[in-house]
Amino acid sequence: MKDIMTAQPETRDSKGASVISNVIDVLRCFSIEEPLQGVTEIAVQVGLHKSTVSRILATLENENIVERDPLSRRFRLGLGIITLAGPLLADLDVRKVAHPVLQELSRQTGETSALVLWNETESISVEQVVSRSNVKHTSPLGTSYGTALSASVQVFLALEEEDRVRQLLGSGTIQHPSPNREGLDAYLTRLGDVRSHGYAVNFGETSVEEVGIAVPVHDHRGDVAAAVLISAPRFRVDRDQLEVLVSACVLAAKDITRRLGGRPPVDAGLP
């Protein structure tokens, strides 16, 4: 009798956990690529009977977690999902989200990794994982970068309007080695390359001893929230190693973007 009595709550708990798992599996069927899903499609993906999926969707619809598309009558995520995620999104700290990724990036590359933010005229280091190598490049938290050739500055300026970039460089707010018209035109072309490639490189241009690589991070709204930066001694970085570092930085920025609920741009590829 004791064994039976003990088993009963475990059976109920197991059943409850199974129901919750089924609901989560159904919700995971909705994606950016496939925002609309029918009952049959979901049933095939999660391996449940259509009647079970239909009941789950009906409950979720009552709570505004999913809604029906008026044209196709298929389901999509509803605004109720934002209510559930709201507290998390409001309390989300990009530094906290980025730190474990920066740790892995530094471990993988052997170089210093950092997270930088943009204050409209300069980039500012707000998080850093220092290289374990004896020779390394580091900077105190709060260090700002205000030169046009800095990798992180390139990343942020690449997203500004052309007139805004010309104003910042022309006024000297952001320093550029060739602030004349030809120099600015060439720099704008360079920023176009940064946009299309999805990353920026400073190969000893602001300091002959340092190489910098920066990649933008996007938040759940699709806006650029920060940038990942790798700093390395130039003597350790040949052209082949540069590609390795760029690839690692791109992947790290994509990882942080996903952790923020965002989606990397389709053109943010690897070199």
C-alpha cells in the first residue's frame, strides 16, 4: 500500500510535466522562418495526435499566446507571449548576457575580448575578458574609442546616416587622418564594406602594435545594442590568423544576439 501511495503523486507529476513539455514543443514550432503553423503541421513536427495539438492550441488561443491568421486560419504567436516575456526583456542586461560568450571567445582565440556600447560619438568598453597570454592588449572598463579607424567605431558609424557621419568627421568630433573630401568619401566607401561584411577590422591603423576586430550585436528589436571587440598584438596576427579571429568574433556576436532574443542580419556572414 505504501508503494502505491508513493507512486501516485509521482504519476501525477510525470503527467503534468509531460503536458508542459508538449505545450513547449508546440510553441517551439513557431519561428521567424515559419511564423504560421497549422494543426497538422505541428502534429507532425512534435509527434502528437492532431486532437491533442488542437486542444493545446485552443487553450493557448484563449490566453492570447497564439492567434489565428484571419486569411489562412493557421496559427501564429500572439501578443500574450510578450506579456510573459516582458519582465525578462525589461531586466535583460547585455553585459550579463555577453559575459559567458566573451569568456569562451577569449579562451578560444587566446586574445582579449570586450563588449562596447555607443554613445553617439564614441564607443565605450563596458565588459572585458583579458587574454591569458603574457603579451596582450587590454584597456580599463570605461575606456572610450573616438577615432574613425577604430574597429568598434567603424561598426557603429556604418549604421549612421551619411550626413551624420560627414558631420561627425568634418567637425572633428571623431578624428580621421584625412578629413578632406577625398578622405571622407573613401571612408564612407569603407563603411559600406563594413555594413555588407558585417564586421570591421583595424589592422594596426590606430596603433602599429594592435589589431582590432569588431562585430555588431542586435537586440530583440533588431537594433544594434553593442559590439563584440577582439584586441590582439599585431605580431601574433598574420592574414590567416586574422580570418580565424574574424570568424570567431562573428560567431560570438551572433550568439549574444540570439541570447538577447534578436536575429543576426542575413548578410552578417563569415569571411
